[in-house]
Amino acid sequence: MRYRNATAYRFLTPYLLIFAIFWIWPIISSFLISFQATRTVPWRFAPTFNWGRLIGDPAFFNALKNTLLILVIQVPVMISLAVVMAVLLNSPLLKARGLYRFAFFAPVVVGEVAYSAVFRLMFSLDFGIVNKLLNSVGLEKIDWFSNVTPAMALIMIAVTWRWAGYNAIIILAGLQSIPDDVYEAATLDRVSKLKQFFYITLPLLKPVIVFCAVLSIIGTMQLFTEPFLITERGGPGGGTETLGLLLYRQGFRSLNFGYASAIAYTMAGLAIAITLVQLWLTREPK
Amino acid sequence: MTSRSQRRLGRSILLHLVLTPLALIWLFPLWMMVVFSTMPDNGIFSPGIELLPHDGFLDNFNNLQRDTNFVGAIGISVSVAVTYTFLSVLLTSMAGWALARYDFLGKGVVVAIIFGTITLPYAVVLIPQFIMVARDFQLANTWIALIVPPLFNSLGVLFMRQAFSMMPAELFDAARVEGVKEWRIFLFVALPLARPMLAALAIILFLASWNNYLWPLLINSQPGAMTAPVALGTLIGLTKVSWGGIMAGAVMLTVPMLIVFVLLQRHFIAGIAAGAVK
């Protein structure tokens, strides 16, 4: 490779300018804003103004609790489902593979607004198709929007539907990179398919699964559209309010930029912690 | 041998018995989207179970257009997505090329900053971006506000860097010996060779722009400046609104992407799977 400063920067500069203005500077800026009282003109430096409020704000802890609850339940369920989808889609015995792939991968292209609208309609109390189907098999209909537990379940169902296939695509690519002869050797040694899955497939997939889990955690941590549109601004009564929604409310409804930045940096702190855990989990063994 | 092929058959049947119901459940919301988009509102809100499409799509579309200027919003969404995709592919492949094929002062720093910040949540930059674009630059409700800030995305840079660094150096050295300029090598040798990767990247970027919701919701909130998802989102939750119309809008946002997905599945999947390439 050649040492060429001028040429390299001619190719890099347009992108780096945008990257600096709309990514690096905002990262620094929102950190600084979180230490300022932004509801006075001009803003003034007040290091404990927002962070102090944060630690004593029940709305923040409610949003944090809901976000973590969704994370802890939804991400493992979705990743397990994605592994099952990927392994089954990868089976050489599968017929009409294209149809199955379409079914699981299609949600990847569906926008948040479109699918939020459909889920809202499908789960409505009296006329939603889901309750009608529950009724028709003799089950009680569920009030998905007025009680906290079903509303949380609905958010998790919606997110899982939207993202399981996305993760399955990544896991499937990981599966296909495992060489066939590993399995052939195991089959010759009469290792059952189930044991092969637990002792060969899963360990070899670990880095990919951890990667998917980290992506999903960081995505779910910022969950906004689903509680905004499906459960109507985090309803019932804040029962599905997430950190993303609280940030939106504080930053863009109350225009309280300092407090919203503190919330954003809480999310960043969680993301950094999770990334460090990922690096530790997938470290090269010595 | 018979028992082995019988076992195979048994496994195959079991596989399809597990996968088919799961696939049907997964297709169900999309199917219902289409069904709802063809039903009048009094049909959607009736006690019966309707699982087949009717013929009311055009009526619903007219209701939607009455509730919000959806066609205009689609026009904005298409123009923004096309422009964004073109610019983003250009910028990120130029940057990826520089990182893959040259040594230069500060390269380590650039790579470290890109990698080091890639897992930070987007929420962190939202507020400064908004303040900058809306207040400092006074660009709210313009196309620039929709197109330029999202160009910061660095996944494309890493993707193209990977693509260019896998190409053999001799290809480019041969051209250099002939005295071909670097930008011509990039444009006429490297880019054509990277066509499959460019296609994968373009599809993913187009989709991201087409479906983008939060940023357009914040920055372009005036009726004439909204993108299609934002315009549709404003209707959800209103009391006097046609749900059949909302579903017609959802179909118009979704079905073109599904068709693109079916036609270009290979590129789509390559683009998503490459997210995992480190």
C-alpha cells in the first residue's frame, strides 16, 4: 500500500465532514448539554441540574424499568426464535425453501409505521382479528390496550415479529460458514442431530449470536415507535413508556434539551456496558 | 437402508409440521394489512371474521387522500430516498476506498473513531442534530434536513472498505503503471468491480431512508414537508379517521418494498448479513 496523504484525504474529506458535523460533534455536544440548565436563556452550566433530577425522577425509573423488562424478556425469546428459524431454514430436507424464507424475512422491509398500524388494528378489543380468533376457539378476549401486562406483551410480540427474521438472516449466514465436514465426521461417529446442534452448532455460532444479541439490545433500548404508535404514547398510563419515548417527550414536547440529553447519555452508558460485555464474551481464548 | 430413508422422511415431515404454522403466523399480519386495505371501515369494525380481500382499496385510498396528502408525501419519500441513497453510496464508497487502499497520516485515528462510536445509540446525537438543523441552520421542513444528517451512517464505510480491500492490488497497480489517475482508477476500475456490494448497500440504504420515522417526524413536521411514514403516523390514533385508508397507506409503503425484496433477495440478504462482518 502506498503512502499518499493528499489522495487519501481527497476521497475521505466529504464523508469525514458529514461524520464530524452530524455524528462526532453531536456526541460531544449532548454530553455537554446534559450538564446545562436549558430552560433558561441563555443556557447556564449547572452540573447537577439534570443528573440530579434524573436520579429522583419516578418517570425516568418507570421508563428504565419498562425498557429493561422488554430487553430481558423480548431479546432472548427473539434470538432463540431466530436460531430455530435459521437452523430449520438451513435444513437440506426443506421443500419450498423460498416460500419459508419469504415468510420470515419479509417483515425486514416493513416500516415501523405500517406495521404499528396493522398491529394496532389486529389487537383491538372488540373488533381485532386476534380477539375474534381467541373467542372462536373458546378463549376469553384480551384487553390489549387498557392493562399493562397485555400491553407490554403486545409491544414484545410486535418487535419480535419485526426483527426475528432479520436476526435469522445473520445467523443463517453464520450457519452456512460452518464447514460440512464437521457434521459429516460427527454423523460417522453416530452423534445424534440434537447433540450435534448443542455441541457443534451452538458453540460455533456463539460469536454471531452474541453479535445479534448486542444489536438487538441496543435497538430495543431505543424503542420508540411501537409504544408511540401501538400503545398510544406509552399507554396505559405510562405502562409501556420506554426511555426512547421519555427522551422524545422531554426533548421534543417539553423542549427540555438538557434533561433529554441526560436520558440519552444513560442509554449510551448502557450501550457501552453491553458492548464491553460482548467484547469480553467473544474474546479470543489465550 | 429402508429404515434410514424412513427416518429421513419422518424428520422431513416433522420439519414442515413445525415450520409451516410458524410461517403462516409470520405472514398473517402482512396478509391482514392487505385484507384491511380493501375493506370499508364498517367491515373492519364488525363482529365477523373476514380473512379474504374485498374490493374497496380505491375507496380507502380516496379516504386516505382526504385525510392527508399521501401522494405528495410519497413523492417526497421517493425523492429523498433516491437522493440519499445515491449520495450515501458515493460518500461511503469513496471513504471506504481510501481506508482500504491507501496508507495515510491519521488513518488509525479515523478507523478507531468510526469503530469506537459505532455501537453508540442514535438517541445520543438526536438532540444536538435537531438543535443544529432546526435552530442554527434554520433548515427544518426542507429536503436538506431529511437527506444530509443521516449521511453520517458509518456502516457503509466499513462495508465498502471490506469490499475494496478484498480486491487484488495488481488490478490497480497495472492501471497506475499506465499513468491512470487515482480517481479514474476508483471510478472506472474499482467501482465496477464492486457492483454486487454497491447493489447490496444501495438497497439497504434506500430501505432505511424509505422507512425512517423518528428523524423525519422531528424535523419535518409541517404538513407539506412530511414523508409518507410521518404523514401516515399522524393519522394513527385520531378518532375521526378512516382505518381502511391507513391500511391502504401501509400497503402502499410496504408492497413495493416486498416486490423489491423478492426480486433482489440475494442482495438484500447479503447487505444484512454483511452487518455481521467485522
